[in-house]
Amino acid sequence: MKAQTKKKTHWLTQIALDLSWPDAGLLDLTTQTPVAEAWEQVSRTCGLPPETIAEHVATHFDLPVAELGHIEAHVIKLLPEKLAKRYGVMPVREADKRLVVATADPTSMVAEDDIGFASGRTPQFEIAPPGAILDAQAELYSGVREPLALQLEDDLTRVVEVLEESGPEVVDASEVESAPIIKLTNFILSDAVKHRASDIHMEPGRGEGTVRIRVDGVMRPQLQLPMKAMNRVITRVKIMGKLDIADRLRPQDGRARIQIDAKPMELRISTVPTREAEKCVVRLLDHSTAPKLAVIASQNEAFSSCESTERAKPSGASPARPNAVATTTAPAATVATSGTGRTRWRATSLPPSAAASTNATTSAAYGSSAGCGV
């Protein structure tokens, strides 16, 4: 006759029997019973809350009770969420290369080995009920304190609203011919000339735009404008430069000649479409302020040698230097090369000899020096 195989008792059942908990003999737990189910059955059968069971389990294994209300935030990164939920554990704190972990099953050697391998720390168990561990995992790993359905408030229908996509405002030509827009545009241009600005930047924004001027290579704020006024000023500038005011989705370039306080000025106008409006840059060229080449030559030996060589040649002799290139660069100490006067100098300093018998060309290149060839 075969001997009857004795069913192994769950360690939690053994603690209940040793401590003579009420109805402990009615417990039907095996070593294969999941830990959370075992705790629930003991609590229901013996009439003890999980916190009391945790205190007795901690005393039995000579371990402290975990304080899940004081979990160090950084230890969450030491133990992956997947591993923590697999073994029903929760990291609590780190101390001296040890990772203190709350568990409801201090007998699991497999969990202890895997936690040590994943965290690179020596695990140290403390006791906590399974339900408290699950709550801590949901709060700190997922960042959710309560089920999502309980967070849905009645007035959430008005919290998020879909806004209409805003684009460049359509401005009619008749709107920018009104006196206020003309006065505002004239003020921006005349004020920039008054401060000897090299260019004007009209930059759109949300609700209002910014007008900035560049003086001696440094950008300075000029004024703030509501976007309705900014759009009309830019349209007015585009009309001055003979640009297409109906096309607001493509870059455009143009130029205009104006007179401010009896001073002739040339405007180089560029527009670029942005997400909500157009950005406009106006380069100001004052032909009356740049020095002539003859003046520079009289003060600079390099320039004067070129002209003196040409004048010293006998009549009818072929020139030794039929071609020449003058290169203009920004000062070495200048951080921003824009606005340092290179374009203005090239546009106004060609010598009087640039007549029918001479071919003179000016050119500019971004990111490099520019010059004029004769």
C-alpha cells in the first residue's frame, strides 16, 4: 500500500497556526497558492486586517514593516516596472549598495536573485500587504493615483477646445491707403533713418508683432504693434516695393526709392511667410552718406597707388592693370556682419571714371567678403 503524500503547507498557514489565529485550521493553502490570494484568504478566514498580518509576518521572519508612504523617488529607476509587478514588490529606498524592497512573500529566493541582478544592489526585504504594494506601484510607476474613470469631471467638455488654424491675414490695398497706416509706416521708416539704422525687421507674433532696427550691427527694439496693424504696415511696404500683396505664402523681394526729409533713400524689401503672418525686412541704403572712392584713395596708399599708376601712363600705352577688384569686409571685431556698411559703400563709392568706356559691377555674397570689379 502506497504511503499517502502529505500536502505541503503554505508558510502563511503555518504562521496562522503557530499564532492560533481564529479559524486557522480552516485555511486551505498550498505552496502553489498565489501570494495575494493567500493573504486575502487568511484575512477573510481569520478576520484580521492585512496590516495586522503584515506585522506578524515581519516578526516571524525578523524583518521590519515597510513604510510605503516614504518611498525615495530615484529608486523607482533601479527596478523595472515589469519585474516589480511580476514578483509583487516595490522598491522603497537605497542604502549602502542595498536596495530595500517591500514584499508580501519574503520566502521567494528567485525574486531576491532577479531583483539583485536587475538593480545591481543587494536586495533587503521588508514586509507590506499585497494591496498596499499594488497601490504604490500604480501611483509611482504609472503616475496614476486613482482609476482614470474617476478623474473624468463633468466640466471637462469645455477644458479642451479646437482652435481655427490661423494664417496670413488678407489685407485689401484700400485698407493700407488710409492716413493712420501711412503715418505709422512713415514713422517706422523715418525713425529708423533718424537712428542711422541699416535695416528694419517686422516680426509677427501671437497677438502682437515686434518692429526692430539694426544700428551698428546690433538689433534694437523699436515698437510693438497689434497684429492687425502689423499686417497692414507690411502690406503698405509691399505696395511700395511693387510686390504682390495677394501672395502671402511665398517669399518675395523688391525695392523702392523714397525721400525722407529731402534725403533720397533706397529700400531693399524682402518678405518671408511664417506660420501665422509674414515677416518683412527692409534694408535702408543712403547714397548721400557713403564716402566717394576718391576720398578713400586720398587717405589710403593702397587705393591711391592704383589710380596714380593709371594716370602716369603715356598716351596710347596699354594699361598694365586693366582690371581691378576692391573687396569690402566687416570689421574683424564685429560679431554681426550685417549692417556694417558694405552694401552702402559698394553702391555709392564707384569712381567717376565708371563711364561708357569702363565696365563696373558690384556683387554681394552671404558668408563671405564682397567687392566691386572694374
